[in-house]
Amino acid sequence: MTSSSSPSQDTQSLAQDHPDGFRADALMEEDVVWSHEIDGERDGDQLDRSERAALRRVAGLSTELEDVTEVEYRQLRLERVVLVGVWTSGTATDADNSLAELAALAETAGALVLDGVIQRRDKPDAATYIGSGKANELRDIVLETGADTVICDGELSPGQLIHLEDVVKVKVIDRTALILDIFAQHAKSREGKAQVALAQMQYMLPRLRGWGQSLSRQMGGGSGGGLATRGPGETKIETDRRRIREKMAKMRREIADMKTGRDIKRQERRRNKVPSVAIAGYTNAGKSSLLNRLTGAGVLVENSLFATLDPTVRRAETPSGRLYTLADTVGFVRHLPHHLVEAFRSTMEEVGDSDLILHVVDGSHPAPEEQLAAVREVVRDVGATKVPEIVVINKADAADPLVLQRLMRNEKRSIAVSARTGQGIEELLALIDVELPHPSVEIEALVPYTLGRLVARAHSDGEVISEEHTPEGTLMKARVHEELAAELAPYVPASAA
């Protein structure tokens, strides 16, 4: 009992007699009594041996997110980009609008725009697009903002792409590659995906780069093919180019096969004399919203560029009861890459083969005249200049009244509507009814009740002016096409003949 009753006294005496040895022994013990002489010089809180050996969690370092949307956003990390443009013509406002549109395209593609700069030049530099000095300044901006991509507001040549990347030390893409990326994200149908893939390969082919093994020659080319064959063969990059050309040829054949089905449907509509109306216009001008308002199609509507790429054809009816088809086409944009115009030519033929074009323009846009000019340039490319056009100034509820007056004064065949509120839609439907081609033959016929199908066709394919039910049959006066007029000819009354 005595040994256990005074542990502190024994500890102190041992510490005085053997200070160094006791301290070493004490550090090995788990339950050592604290003393000022031994432990007073220690700094901070002390931990037991078990606590010292255990893993210790550091608070505040977890990046776990509770909200599902935040988790998805974190998994899809936004690319941080800097925009650069070359102002060669026009006003400073035009250059700013072009770069603002490039920023909207970048955000649509899923990028985070950090900064944008414009260089005033007579023409883009042949080596680095903006010149060597400005390229070094761009490098400083990239370092300052922490960007990982530079997007140029123009189509770069392969040499410009390589030289600018060498200076800024981050990935460089141009406007064409950005638009192709957006198309690749939004294409949903088999035809749309094939068209985008073809355009991407056309763009990629002259921009393939290789180094190291990519530029080394394969064995081959010797006569007989034995052992190490003589003479240099293809480089790997040449092999890649050949494979891309083969894929492009295959893709063109597939698109041609899909075009056949579209042509058959178009010919069937022509055979049945069904007029067609094509909705064309700048991207995000509200084409899909207008289609939904006119037909109730239920097409995706989103406030982003190129939200819908796949063409949609819907049946519609004029206020007078005439049937026609309404086709929503792919949106256009300024400097639309020619690769896309070629790849989407079969889709854009809906515009060229239509009887009427509804050219939709965003009335609330800062420069609607530029949108009109850009769309008409593409319409010329697809050979649809002879098709009648109605300029539909959409978003009239959000547009400046002075801008609406200016547009309607400059565009003689125009109408202001709002697909969101329904403003002007009834007037637009009446205008479509007037502008659609009318049947060429006016005829009066007394159709027996047993041939009611002819009366029904006159209502669906023609324009019934008057109709009266008599004991002998239906006395009808209508404008119809030549084929139906030939079938109704035997029933024309003698007085009318």
C-alpha cells in the first residue's frame, strides 16, 4: 500500500537522481504522471501514443457536394477560355457584336469565358493571326486569367493554329471548330449525326499533325514483299489521312441514302399538291417557338444557339382550310463554316424546294440587319433565291419599337410577331394564306352525292369559293389543280360551260 500511496514522491526522487534515464523510460509508458520538471518545457497540447498513431481527419477539406446539380456541374468542368478577334472592316460596334456572338457560342459549347480582346489590323497575320507581339500579350492574359483555351473569331489555317499554340502554350481553336463542337453536342437524329461527323472530318483532314512516330516511314513498297521490303512506305500521318478519306466517302454514301428517303417524302407532297413553307433564320431567332405556335409541334425550345438541329416537318392549315407543310430548318449564323453548308445541304434543300420562306429575325437583337444578310447569304448558297420570302420579325414584345419600324420600312414583305405571347400570329397565318401558290383552274361543277370524294379533294387540295346542296348533287365553285379539274369536267353544268 505504501508503494502505491506516494507515486509522485517516488517519481520526483527518481527524476532528481536519474533525470535523463527516467525521461526516456517515462516516454515509453502510457500512464505517466505529469510533472512540471519533465513536461513543463513541452510546447502545445500533448497526445497519447494511440492518438499520435491514429489517422487524423482535417476538417474543411472535403469537396463532397450535397446538391445533385452541383455534383453534375463539378463532374462537367467548364473549360476556361479567352476570346480573341481581328477587326479588319466595319465599325468597332460590329467587331464587339461579333465577339459577343463568339462568347455566346462558347457558353453554348459549355465554356466559361474569362476575357475577350480585339486586334485592329488590315488583315489577319499569316503566321499567328494577331501578330507576334500581340500573341505575346495574349500569352500574358492567358497566364493572368488561368485560361486553358484560346478561341479565335475566324477560321485559322493549320499554320496559324500551330504557331499561335506555340506562343500562348495552351490549346487554340477557331470559330469553325467551336460551331462544329456545338453541332456535335446537339445532333440527335442519325442523319444529323452523320452530317456533323462528315463536316468534322472535312475540317480535320488538313489539320492533322504528327511528330515522332507519326512521321516515321512504314516498311513496304519493295517488289516481292519478302523480308524487310525495300523502299519507304507511308508515314503514319499519311495512313491516318487515307483512313479519314475512306470514312468520309462512306459517310457521304450514307447521307445520300438517307437523302433518298427525304426526297421520296418531298415528291409525295408534290404529287398531292401540298404547298410547303420553310422556316429559316438566324440561330436563336425563335424558329422552333414559331413552329410550335403555328402547329403545336412540341419542338424543343431553349434560349441557346443551335438548340435544335434536326429538321422538323409538320402539317398545318390556313384560315381558309388549305393544308400545307411547315418545315423548321437548322439555324444559320454569321460565317457559317462551308463544311457545314456542304454536309447539311440535303437538309437545307427543304428551303430550296419550298413554296414560301418564313425568314425569322430576332427583333430584339442589337444588329438584326446583319442577321438578315447572313441568312440570305446561306440561302443563296443552297440555290433558294427565287422562292418568295416573308420576313417575320420575332420577339416584338421585347424589341425596340423604333427598330421594328425601321425593319418594317426596309423590308416590304414583313410582319412583326411574338411567338411567346401570340402577338401577330393571326395576321401571319392570313398572310401565309395569301402568299401560298393558289390552284390555277377555276371551275364550277354539279357533283353527284355518290362522288363526295371529289368535293372532299376540292376542300383539301383547292379553294372552295361557294358550295350549295341541290337535289341533283353539290353545286360547287372552286379553284383546283389541273388534275382535279379534269376529273370534275364531266359535271360542269351546261350553263357554266
